Amino acid sequence: MKGSEWGFETLSVHAGVASGEHLGATAVPIYGSVSFAYDSAEELADIFGRKKSGFIYSRVANPTVNAYEQRITALEGGAGTIATSSGMSAIATVIFALCSSGDEILCGESLFGGTIQLFERIFVKYGVSIRYLDTDDLEAVRSAISSRTRLMFIETLGNPKLDVPDLKGLAALLAVRKIPLVADCTFTTPYLCQAGELGAALVVHSSTKYLTGNGSVVGGVLVDTGTFDWGDCGHEEIEIEAQQIGPELAFLSVARRHVFQNTGCCLSPFNAYLHLLGVETLALRMEKHCSNALALAQSLCDHPMAKQVNYPGLDRSRYHNLAKTQFGDRYGGLLTFELASRDQTYRFIDALKLAKNLANLGDAKTLVIHPASTLYRDCTPEQTAHAGVTDRMIRVSVGIENSNDIINDFDQALKSTGGIR
């Protein structure tokens, strides 16, 4: 539905379901079938030979998953989507499709701890170099590009540093060298950020988070935004595919046939069904996440115990103006702040009554975690510092509850920890 006249909210509900499909069902059915039968051997052979479209085996494609992929494509305004079993598998699919031993990846230095572990423990082991850069310094990025560089990977909103890279600036300097910008948009979602319009060639999400929004199911998506010329990209395999099927879908075809279906990182039909239900309310939820996060951040700024309150929606944030431009005057549902010590952060978390202490974000519920002792415990001190993580930091994923209830819960926890407003 690229170029659809429908608005974002309408696409969230209706995209991927054509009139008359699924016997008139308004919710996409769960096609719980491993494979799909055809009346003739020739028809199945034609589907295998890509002469005809159709479903063969659910590890490759499935009708429920396909409907979900179409909906995400519509929301991103992209060329196509591959839905995967997790956000990590979406990232891995990109890297496997674009990189070989001896190649190099440039990436922002403030990545999520799990992404760092994927890069360092898997891809470095097989000969792919990872170079971490300060994305605020565009000249440093330009200087780092070499003949070995195959892509640049960034997060549109750093987790948990909450830094905001200049997507247009990065995409422009990479385009000169025909290098794709890959953007992890998990924390902004297509509702806040249309990364393809800002120059990103590929977008990934952990749809476990805001896309689904209820903490019930794990999944990921990989979207080709349709803005990159895969017919002239320096990847022989993809360029050959572009000559055969056209450049727009060449990357996705190689990624699906050569990586996705062979690594088995497919999304189950049931999980796709739950993702579809979650996406229907994405716009409504993101508005509430953003307004609640701003209210909590402002409240914490006024509290004597809370230090280094970090939220791009605050005027004092160095990224406020850039975030305002790139995210449409909304700033996401994630914030961090610090207390006096690790012990104090533990006591604060233990005193919370409404917010939950767990390793997830983007849930309808407000969630907290101490990143240094959990998500970054296996990272080096340098990696932890680059991510902006300290021993005193608390990361908050602000939910969609009543904002006063969230603020009051934080107030009572701070009071019980030793501070009185």
C-alpha cells in the first residue's frame, strides 16, 4: 500500500487485509499449517521456481505472517518486509545478507547491550570487523568509511543513552560511497519516525516492544524502505538478483531466500496474529507513552534526589531540537535518571508498587531496570561508558497508565528510599 491515501491510524487497522480475503474475516486468521498443497505438480514446481507466487512452507512464508508483513510495509511506506522470530534475528538477517569475512560495519557507539553482544560474539568471530563511532561527529564517520565498509548501523533513539543521530546527515555522506544506512527504529516506531524518508535504506524493529505493546510475544521485522539502489550496491549477489527481478526487491529476495529461510528465524503464525492485534493501537499508545514520559521526566527534574534526568523531550537535552524535527515533536516513551548510588537504585526499584522491574520495554505497563547490573553486565567498561550507562542509572519505559499514578508511584518510592519532595 505504498502511496496509499489512508492515514497512519487507518493503515494500522486495515493494511494487509484485502477485501474478500479470509472468507470475510475482519481479523486475519491464524494459518497454523506447516505447508500448503496444490492440485498439480507443475503448479508447485512453478512456485518453487519463482514463476508463480504462492505459499510452500511456513518457514519460508505463511499467509498470517504475510498479512503482518504487508501491514508493516504500509506503515513504513516501504518496498517490502520480512517478519522474523525476534529483533535480534532481524538484525542478524541484515548482517548475514550484506557482510562476509573481511568486511566492516560502522555503527553508533551507544547501542543496546544485546546488539553489541550479537556483533562481538557472533560476527567478529567470523571475521567481520565492528567499528563504533560517535554519530554526532559526521566528519569522523566520513573519515571512517573504507573499501571494506558494507553498512552503517544506528539506533534512531539510543537505548539507554537516548542520543539522536542525524539520519539525513548520515544517509547523505554514506550515499556518496553507495553504503546503506540501517536504522533500528524500535524505540521510535514508524509513528514517530519514517526513517526511509530521512535516508535509511533498511529499518529493523524488535516488534516485541512498541509495535505490539503488551509484553505478550517476541518478534522482529526487517523493512526495505525502497530508497536504496540495490542494482548498484557493490554486493555481487544482490546486483545479480537486481538484474533478474529488478532493484527494488533484490535485497529482500536475497535476504529471504539465502539467509532467512536457511537460518530458520521465521515468525510463527500465532505470534504474527498477536503482532497484528497490537499494531492496530500503535498510534494511540505512542501518543500516551510520549505524553506520560514527558510528564514523568519533568516531575523527576523537580525532585532533589533525581540526578541526570535524560529525556529528549526536555528543552535542556542536547538532542531536543533534532528529535523534535525527526520525530514530529514527540520524544518516545524511554527515559533515564540517576540516584546517588547502586544501592539507592536497588532500594528505589524495590519500593515501586506500580512499575514493574523486568528486562523489556515498550509495554503498556511502566517498566524499570538497572542496566549496569543486567543488560550491560557482559559488556566491557568502554562499551558500557559509550552507551551512557552508569552504576547509578535507572532506565524507565513509561507505560500508558494514568500519568499521575505513575508520578505518585515514583514519588513514594523516592520518599521511601530516603528523599522527601
